[in-house]
Amino acid sequence: MTITIPHMGNVYLAAKALFETLEIPYIIPKFNTKHTMQAGAAVSPEEICLPFKITMGNLLEAIDRGADTVLMVGSCGPCRFGEYCELQMKLLKSLGKHVDFIVIDSPSQIGNKAFWERIGKLSGESPRKRMGKLDALRQAARILRLADETDTLAHFLAGYEARNGTCKGLLRACKAEAFACADAPAMQRVLLSYREKLKNIRTDPGKNPVRIALTGEIFAMIEPFSNLHIEEKLMDYGVSTVRLLTPSWWLKDLALKPIKLNSLAVKRLSGPYLPYAIGGHARETIAHALMAKANNMDGVIQVFPLGCMPEIVVKSVLPQLTEDHGLPVMTLIVDEMTGEAGYVTRIEAFIDMLTSKRGKGEGLEENA
């Protein structure tokens, strides 16, 4: 077995640590580029959403490099993500690429027996003993959490740094150094050291940056290429940002689902606007926007791929939220045809609007 995974934010760091510790041969696809997206789009249904096309490009590249097994997470909800694996299997087979898929989904959806059978299919390839395998999972989960915490810290502090670009530079160096590590303990040490470096950067007490919360479809939030690296762009503008959707959040949410203790605050806050689960992370988008208001953020940017049904529903709800709470919201919709110039222009205009309206207490909502 030579295993691969598609890119989704910091997942590649945790996956590398997991496969290294389990001593399973693996291939991490190259970081997403326009070529990745175009390769995936060329073999995908035209109407399918952007995350499918990007992940398809990842799989094609990894398979060409020798991968024969794909590790994916699944979803049994109304979102099309739940059909990704089946459709990708059929497309790859039609292209003459025969690979196995290991699809990890919530035990509450597929049953405990099926869940552990799939876990066993992966762990059975490892020569490590049972405790070693459990330790590998623990370390990978910790690496994912540390990487997400480092991201969160850098994106928030970027608005307060005394020297522009400090946080961005540290974050890039951290990711590169962590990925170069040969084992999980070394990777954890790197992530911890950079987290401390970020905590100790020199800040400008006179700065009062625009603060923006990012919400939307989970892949578009977590994978930087899919949102045209919006967080890096906002760092360049000196904006302080917060994003609550992270891979480690998703992992914790998945673990709590069987005992129905997941996303309690999300369900409570989104209830008056969206009382039903309609797939994806629609209720999270609404709840996170309300949390942004409670935490005195200046505005919210919703990002989602063209055709994403759950987020389209949310987009229609957000004007009411804006009217009720006076929170400015801008929606950005992305696909493989999105032009960066227009995308950047809208972001800049939104920042200018937030800057100019500070202190006026006015609500403004802008939708794509």
C-alpha cells in the first residue's frame, strides 16, 4: 500500500506525521496550483463544485507518482461532498487508474462495525503494535491542533504587528520547517516553537486594525488555494482575522457526534435563522457570524464554491441577520473561472467600507 490524501489546509502535516509513525508508505500531493485545479476540472463533471475538482487534481497527481490507496473523509449529509468518493472512484476507473479508497465517516452514520473495519484497513498495514498505533493517532491529532492554533494566532496578530509581514513570514517558515521534519515529535517541537515566536512578536499598541471573521463552506475556508489565499491577502492589508472552521475543529466535532454533544453553541445560535440541518456547515456559517458580532468584529466575509447548496441557503438568510444585528457581511463565490483582480477589488472595497463606517453603528450587507 502507498497511500495518499487530498490537500485540505493543515491536514497534510498531520497525515505526514501519522504515516511516518505508522511506517506506511505515502505520497503527499504537491501543493495546490492552477495546474492542479485544471487537471481535476478536465476530467470532472462540469457542474460539480470546486472542491471536487481540486481534490480530483490532487489524486491524479499522487496516483501518477505511485499512490495506490486514497484516504478520504466522508459525509452522509445532503451536501454533495458525501458523493465525492463514489464519483471519484468511477472517474478514476474510467481513466484506467485502479486505486482503493478508505473512506472515514462518523460511526453514527456508517455504524461502529464499518467504522472500525475501515480504520483497521489502514492500521493493518502498519508493523507497529496496538499502543504504537494509538500513539500515532494521538500525535497526529496534536499536530493538527497545534498547526491550526499557529494559523489562528498569526492571522489575528497580523493586524497588530509592529513590522508588516512578520506574522506572514513566521507562518510560512513554520509550515516549511514542520513539513521537513522526519518524525512527529520533531514536528511538534517546531510548531510549539513558532507558536511562542508569534506570541512574542513586537506589536504596535497604537494600532486598531479592522477585524474580519471568515465563514463559509468548510473546504473553501480551510484550503487556501480554493479561496485565493484570502487570509494572506488580509494579512498584507493589516487586517486581523478569525476563522473558526479548522481541520482540528472538524475532528473534534466528528468525535462528539455519536454522543450528540457536538456544536451545541452552533445549534443554539443558528436555531432562530436555520432550525434544520441542511447539509455542509450551513448552521456553522450563521453561528460563526453571530459569534463575530459578539466578539466585536467589524465585518464578516462568507466564502463558498459556486453551486454549494447549503451556503446558497445561508446567503439568503444573512441579510436578515445583518438587519437584526447590524453586522456587515460580504459574500464571495469561487470557482475555477474566478478572476483574482475582481476578487481583490471587492475585498479592498469591503475593508475600505469597514474602515469608514467605524463608530457609526450602521449595518451594511453586500452580497455577490
